[in-house]
Amino acid sequence: MSRYYVRETFFRPPEHTRERSTLPAAVYNDLQLLLKRSGRESLFIPIRSMQFQAVVESGEVIFVDSQGGYAHQDGTGGRLIRIAWQPLPAVERESLNGPVACEIVSYFADFKETQRRLMSEFPPVLRRLLQRQREQDLQAGTPRVLPLRRNT
């Protein structure tokens, strides 16, 4: 099987706001599970309803606008990061069902509306991806039983 790789470049503009908040446990747990199962260092998740793309890494989730926010610098082009979720160390987390403290970094003024939409539209995307993974895992693990033909 051949693989085709495209190097993506993202630019981090100057911070507009940084705010301490929490991520719901389900969102954080789903992100970690998807990343772990992918076997890669980063995972790209399209959020089609917003025309955004999430890039998930172990210590951060960045969100870029797929339709705009492109920049060039020193001969390299890439998308501008709009918002980043930076989870804080898990030692502050009391249980797996508890929210996860994080800093939400916004690079543009529309932070509140974009964050509200992300919290509404991103969790269902994560659940669908996990469901699809489970279904693929079940299909891959389904045994085949074939009759053994006797030579006659």
C-alpha cells in the first residue's frame, strides 16, 4: 500500500486572549483515545459544519479555519491558528469523569462565538469518529469459519 504525505504548516499569530477554563471529560477523553488509537503524533479532524480543522497533539489542540486565514512567511505558506486548547497537567484532575483544566488561547477577536460553536459542534464529531473506529475494529476482529473440503 502506498502512502501519500503532505506536510501541513500552521502559523501561530500573536495572542489576542488567554483564558483558563475546563474541557468536559468526555471531550478530553475522546481526544486522547482517538490520538492513542491513531498511533501517530498528531491527528487531523475536520469539523465540516464550521469549515474548521482540528489538529490534535498530546499537549494541545489547535483549530484552523479551512476557508480562510492563510499566511506566507519566508517563502512558506500555511493556515493561521484561530484557537488553541492547552490542557494543564492531569495532576489537577480528580477523576476520569471530571473536567480537565486548560487554557484557551485565542488569536482573533471572535473568540467567544468560535469557542461556543466548537463546544457545540466538535463533541459529536469526536463521537462519530470513535464509533467508526469501533465498527472497523469489530469488522477486523470478526473470525472467518470456512468449511474444510476433503480431497475426493
